[in-house]
Amino acid sequence: MPGGPGVVGESLGHAVAATATRPIPKTAVAQVRFLVKRLKGTKPVADLVEVSQRTVERYVKDQIKTPCTQLAARLADEVRTRWQPRVKENAKKNAAISTGIVVETRARFGFTAAPGSTDSGRIRRITQHLPATYAARLFDAQAAGAPEQRHQAVLTEGLQQEYFKDRGRRADGLLVEFTDIDYVEHSF
């Protein structure tokens, strides 16, 4: 998906956000105050959430309490992105070094293998734990701003090796195609 992180990248972002140990501030005033403190000023917050600096100042002074729906969504997204960064980084580091990542997906999987054993693709729902090496590669791709195809390639390789080849114990030479993604969810 040009212009965005794509299905796999978005899912990875949601999984990282889910590692927060405390909920984000509930009210718009508290969210704006958090962003002002984090970004060190009202002007950066105004630019970030696409409102005037004066509007941000009025939220900080508790003169405005209820934002429009679009602004409320932007505020929550920006706060969620910046909420508990050390907790999120520690969870990512732990997943990339030791625990790995769990992937649940529903997509079309097709196979190419030895002559006579080709299987045309079909929709499958798969939940699979991937080792830390794949988690590290996914996080590296995300940090590098890699396109969705790179995320999908790492995921395809991981599912091919761990699920379809049973960690290298069977189906040597099997190549997996991962297309028509309905959804992907990550957790760690």
C-alpha cells in the first residue's frame, strides 16, 4: 500500500501499542497537556493535530473540553503513539531477543514444491509463534520505514519455515506464496 504502512506494518504498530501498561489519558485536555509536555510546546502540537496554536493553548487552560470527532481521534492516535515509549521499547527488545512474536492471519497461501506436489492457493487462518529472529527482522523493517512488501516477505518466510516446513523437519524445497491478506494480527 503506497503512502502507508500497510496491513502487516499497521498490525505490528497495534501490537507495540498494546504493550503499554497504563491506559492513555481519557480527556482531550489531559491528552493535549501530555502532548505539549512531550513535544515541548503548543506550536508543535498544533502542527501535529492540525489546529491553531491558540486552540491548543485553550485546551491547556481548560477553556475547551470537548473536541470534534476528527480532532479527538487525532489526539488519541498521537498520544497512543507517544505513550510509555520505554515500556514499548523494552517489549520490542524482549520479543526481538528472546520471546518472539505470535502472528494470526487469514490469507491465501499457495505452494510450489517438487514436481507433482504443487498445491494451488486457498484461504487459510493460521496462528503461529515466530522465533525472535523474525520479530527482530519485522521491527527492523518497521524502523527503516520499509514498504509493505518487505514486511510481507519476512512474514512469509517465517510462516513458511515455522508452520509449513515445521521448523525444517519436513517439506524441503517448499515455497509459500502469501497473498490476498484478509487480516494480520501480531502479539508479543
